[in-house]
Amino acid sequence: MTELPGPKPAAESAVESQTIDPSGEEPREQSVRSLRGDAWRDLRKNPLFWIASVMILVFVAMAIAPGLFTNTDPRDFDLGEARSTPTGENWFGRDTQGYDLYARCIYGARASILVGLFSTIGTMIVGVTLGLLAGYKRGWVDGLTSRVAEVFFGLPLILGAIIILTSLQGEDDTYLWIIFQVVLAQVVLGWPSIFRLMRASVLQVTPNDYVASARALGASPLRVVRSHVLPNAIGPVIVISTINFGGFIAAEAALSFLGIGLRPPTISWGVMIDAGLAARSSAPHVLLFPALFLSLAVLAFIMLGDAIRDAFDPKSR
């Protein structure tokens, strides 16, 4: 039978639009590249990403299961061996009170990682929520939240933390309450930077055609924000928050050094550095090892954030 001319079915047109391999193999559809796919390919080729990831996994393992790294109780002390130098039995030696430095460096990762994690999550929740609200609603909502953010942004970290922590500290504070106090201080003083970044990203995303199309089709503001604005504006916030993770750990050490951050009986690198400063001349190893662990943790998160930022930056391609 003679085939009548006319439009071909959609299935046949789709088959003919596929890429045909000259060697005669089965037709293959052309791959669709995306920003996330390109970023992941760049990350896999970046050695700093893998180095930082391995370091972070080690520190997270130390925080979750310190028993995998040491069997020594970090609260067992021997005053007769105070400030003893590293030996085969005590790899890092002992501190000024006779505690095993290696065990305390391992167990100190938990408090420092928790402070960094909860501070990062808290600043993201507050900053992203207010940034979405200000950037999408605009008008008086944008003006009010921006002015409030400017007030908190102008507060010095140390001064603001002194006011918050001294008003919350008590004599019988528990482990989690001590950590919560430091996290609260850093969230209150750290959310404005995330807010400003999220607001700027939302202002860039909302004029795009897919947002206007969703509105024209009758999507509610909540659905537009959740399905279209947030996924396309959250990228820069994730990158900066990864870098801030290390900054929050370093800030906790600075606050502990001033005596207003984490404090005994909580074990953290900042508390150990504060205690080791008095013995830095006669027993420098008491200060060296916790400072080394702290520096490596901060460096790992900053390296990871830099690698992610370079991967998601189109200008670097």
C-alpha cells in the first residue's frame, strides 16, 4: 500500500530526532548537561575536595564514635604525670592537670563539631527564611527585615557574645545547655550575613520567566517559593555556610579563650587551648596538639567550601 503524505506520528519523529551512531549501533539520545552535573564533575577532578572530604569524615567519626580512636577515658587524670611529654603510652603527653591529651583531643571534636553544625543550621534557618520573605515580598517587609538585619550585623561578635553568654550562664549548667548557649550567641550574631546573601539571590531569581509562568498558571505564593525560588536561590547560601562552618568552630575557640564560651566539664579544643596557654613555655605540647586539631578542622571546612564555590561558579569554567 502506498503511504499517504502527511505529518508523522510523534513516536517516529522522536526516533528520527535521536543521535544516530555512524557505526550502525542503537540510536542514543543526546545527554542533557546541568549545572549540578557540571559542578559534580568539577568536584571529582579537584584534589582539594577529596582531601577536605576525608579530613571532615575523620573529624565526624571522632565526634560520633571516639571509642574507635582511643580506649582512654578523657576524664582520668594523674597529677604526678602532669605536663609529661609524649611517650609510647601517652602519644600526645599529658596536660597541666594530668589528663591524657590524645584522648581529650579525640573527645574534644564532639563539642566543637556540634557547635559548628548547630550554628550553621541555625543561621541558615533564620537567614534563609527572612531572606526569602524580604526578597519575594519586598515593600515594607523588605525594608523592615533589612533594617533589623543591619542592627545585628553592626554588633561586634565579641561584645554581643559577652552580653548573651554572661546573661545565660549559670553554676549548674549541663553539657547540652552550655553548647546551646554558644550556638545561640553565634546564630543571633551570624544570621544577617546569610539573610543578605539569600535576599540578593531571591531578587535575581524572581524576575525569571519560569517564576512568572508559575504565577500565571495560578500557583500559590508558597508553592512558587518552595518549588521555583528556593531551589534556584539556595546555592550561594550552601557554599558560604560550608565555609562558615569552620568559622563557627574557630569562633567557639575564641570565646572559650575569653572564658565565655564552652567551659569545663565540657571538653573541646577551645577549652584545651585556653588551659594550655598558661603552660606554653614549660610544656608547649599542651597547647600545640589541640591547636593543631582545631586548625585542621577549620581548614578542612574552608577548603570544602572553596571547592564547592569554584565548582558552582560559571566564570571559572
